[in-house]
Amino acid sequence: MSFAREGYVFIVSAVVLTAAVMATALARRSWPLWVAAFALALLTLWIAYFFRDPERIGERGGRLVIAPADGRIVMIAQVEEPAFLRGAACRISIFMNVFDVHVNRYPVAGVVRYLHYNPGKFLNAAVEKSSLENEQRSVGVDTGSQRVLVRQIAGLIARRIVTYSRLEDPVDQGERMGLIRFGSRVDVFLDPASRVRVAVGQRVQAGVTVLAELPA
């Protein structure tokens, strides 16, 4: 299994700490230390699981919008998006819990034309106002015929958003875009005339599930 590069420092640190406690428990023959070592071993496994980065293969196409994140669809709404789409937009919101893969992927192919970071609060990422008030990073991709905005939103536990994007970078559909640590949400804004192919409550996979079809 491969892991996100941002996770290696956490994984290695957890392994070293677990090994040190195990060695101390063995040397002292201490049951409390063995219990602590066992708990740390479980934590190490969870950290490695959290930062897993599986390869993803799915349907691709110029009009298709692919899920940028693993998780559950919590909202599909018609909204205004003045920064990049500059008008009405369909927003599809995906909530990632701490057990989901947290590597994010580009929903469309194109060129990165817009980047914006907004420091903010750490409200529950599943609620409506987190889209405006929470810490977030926005990435706008121009496909040549359409504009699609992806917004990474920090949640209650998340304190670190990573985005690999740079202005004017060409990007491929399904390519890794970044990640958010420890529970969060990703919003996708697209043309309101798009045909949405998912429903609220549905589970989706980054780089695999088709969220919508852009208008011709």
C-alpha cells in the first residue's frame, strides 16, 4: 500500500515511539508499559491507514466531473460563486470522516487559473456555514470550455490543508491535488446547467465516482 507523502513523518514518528515504549516495557517487564505499547501500536496502524493513498481508475471525459474526495454527499445546492465562476453555480459538498481516504484529486482536466486561501474557523465541516467561515483553499480549473472550482474546507479536527496546485499548471482529471488532515469537506462548484449524477447521502470515491456531466 502506498501512503501520502505528508504522512510519512507521522507514521515514522509513531513507529519509533511505539518501538521505544516496547523496548522499555521488555527491559522493565512492566505490564502498564506493555499496555501503553499496545495502544501506541494500534494508533500507529490507524495513522498509516489514514494516510493511505490508493491508485484510482475510473470513467474519464471532458464533460465529466469526477469526485475530488472520498466521503458522503451532504449537500447539493444552487448557489452564487462570485470568485471564479462569477455567477450562479451548482455546489456539490462531500464530507470526509476520519476513516476516509483524504487524498484529493482534480475533478476535471485543464489549467489552474485561480488559487485562494482563506483562514477561518474550524466548525463542523458537515454544516452549511462551514463553506463560508472555515479555513479553506480554493482551486479553479479552466477546462477550455467550462470553469470548475474545488474548495478544500477544514473541519473540527483538521488543522492542515495541503494543496499542490500552482497557477497556470496544466492538470489531469483524477491527478492528486492535495489532502486535508483528520476530517474535513470538499465542495465542487460547476455550471448550474450540469446534469448531476449523485444524490445526497451517497458515498463517493475520489477519482472514480462521476458527480456530474457538464453542459455541451
